[in-house]
Amino acid sequence: MAALLACGLTACSTAPPPAAATPQPALGVSATPDPEARLSATPEPEIRLSATLVSPTDITLEWTEGAPGAAGRIVEFATAPRGQYTILEFVPPGRTTFTHPDLIPQTPFYYRVRPYYGPASQPVEVRLPKGEFDEKTQHEKHAWLNPRTIPGGPVDTHPIRDARTAASAAPSGLRATVMHANGVRFTWTDHANDEEGYLLEVRPTDATQFHVAAVMPPDVNSTGLITLPSEKHSFYRVRAFYYGQPSNLAHQTTGPSQE
């Protein structure tokens, strides 16, 4: 927040006379922006994105790797350039393509890819008992699923955006409590003070990479998860994260219906 500077009457009265004021545009008339100034003030995106209409209702995205050190990337879309963007997928490092299938015909689609950064906790291993998420279980109370902040004692916090302190800002003390055959509650200690949110990540034992299972707001230290059938034996971790610079916008308009 910019600081406001004030001076006393004595200091102000001895100050030199102000320079001539710069002419201002008349009311109701906008000043013409300097295109070169705008270009110099807007950094070039690290990730370059393109969108290709591979069928009348399927769009394939490709992007450059860019953003070194990112924990992953978020693929998002909207139907207007300044519209509300919806997350399509969190993709791991090294992946540079995504296909958005079966879209509404004759509709504009806008895409962007954003890197995300931040330290993750040490993983915990969870083995769930046999059993399906049946109708009886679905009707149980699941208040423990909601992300929340559990009050605790004082904790040292650190910025995750500073390489010198990011490791100290990683979540610690991650614990997993099995609530039923398809539900797990997680708690941890929050050490970050500038995160944009938290990610719960999962890696089934037959997988090689973690993927994002849930997105949470900042400052939480507890959440729950209803697991997938493939996650009976898995590893979990939480990550304090922030977004990096988005890619350029890529745009395509779908064609007519194929029916």
C-alpha cells in the first residue's frame, strides 16, 4: 500500500514554488495512451499458448514449457475474453497439450495456461478398508469434508514467494484420519503467510506422479476428501501455492453441430 507523505506548515511554506502544471485533458475526454509505454510495461508471457480446432467441436491446446520451477500448470477457459475462467485441469510439469472435447457448437472459447508455484508437505500414506461409497454412506453427515481453519497456538510463518524462505513455509505435520472406506480427513500446520490457496495432491501407488485432488482457500489447515476407487492405497500431500504469470489468450470458435 502506498504511503501518504504529509508536511507541516513551516516545511511547506519554505518549499520552492511548484513547477508549472502539466496540461490535463478536458473533462469527458480521454488521454490517448502511449502504445510503446504499454508494451514496455507488460512483460512478455513465459508460456506461449495456441488453440487449434481439430474438429467442429473439439479444440486442442499446445503451449511452450516456460515458467521454470513451476509445480504444475492450470488450464482454464471462458466464453468471453474478460469472462469468468473455469479450471479444466491441473497438469504436471512436462505436459504441454490438452484437448477440450465435445464443445457447444458455434461458440467462442478463450483459453489461458497459468503456472503455479509453492512448497509441498512431506507425503503421508493412506490405506483404506474395502468398501464402496454406497447410498447409506452418502447419506451420512460429512461436515469434516469442508475446508476450515482449526485454531491453534502461535506458529512461525514465512513467504512462499521468496526462494530463501519457501522451504520454511511448507505445510508440516500432515495427518490423515480414515473416516470411512472412501473418506479421509486431513489436518496440517500452516506456515505460509502469502499463499493464494492450498492444493491437496494424491498419488495412487500404481501412479508415478501426484495430481491435484482438491483446491482450497488460503489459511486453511483441515479438509476432507471422498476418494476414487483407484485411491484405496495412495500417498497424499498438501501444497501452499500461488499463481504465476498467465500465458497469452488463445481463441477459437467452434463450428456447426455434427448431428
